[in-house]
Amino acid sequence: MASLPPALVTGTRFVCCHEGELTLSAESAGNASQIRFRQHEIMEKLRENELFRFVWKLKVKVVPPRFNQKPPAKKIPLSKENARLLKEEAGHTKDKKLREVLEKLASHVRD
């Protein structure tokens, strides 16, 4: 990992080194492309280490993070203007069930 440029260390993991083939995993395709693009520079630094002196091939796999932690969606209350428009639309609708749904939505106005 010390052979990688500092910007690429985060999100990159060492997978294995077997028969001269070093395998890394990157969280994004962009990082994987950057590693592939700079592989000659990385391999040169890597070979300075005695353990990786005979590495001849660098393989990069894209392994996205398992769980993407998104903040919960904020529910924005309905404005009075939008409620008025919903009520107006409900008045023009011939379908009884749709009218009821629109009126119910319109009742969720922010105070």
C-alpha cells in the first residue's frame, strides 16, 4: 500500500500476490483506472521491497463497498400553495377515488 500514490490509498485494498501477480481491489472504477494508468510507477516503487521484487503483473478489481450509508430522506411538508393546487385539481377530476386521494394529499399542509 505504501507504493500507491496517497490519493489512491483510500478505498484500495491488497487482495493477494500469487506467482508474480499482485491483485488489488478498488472501491470505484475511477480509482481502478487511476491505478491501472499509473501501474508502471507503482510497480517500480513496489519492486524496491524485497517481498515484491519478482512481481510482474498488477491486477485491479472493482469491489464497491457493501453498504452505502445514505442519510435518511427528509420529508418536506406540503406548502399551502401546493395544497391549494391539489384541491383545485381534485375539483376538476371526474374520478371519485382519485379526487379523494388528491383531497387527502392536500390536507397534509404545513402549518
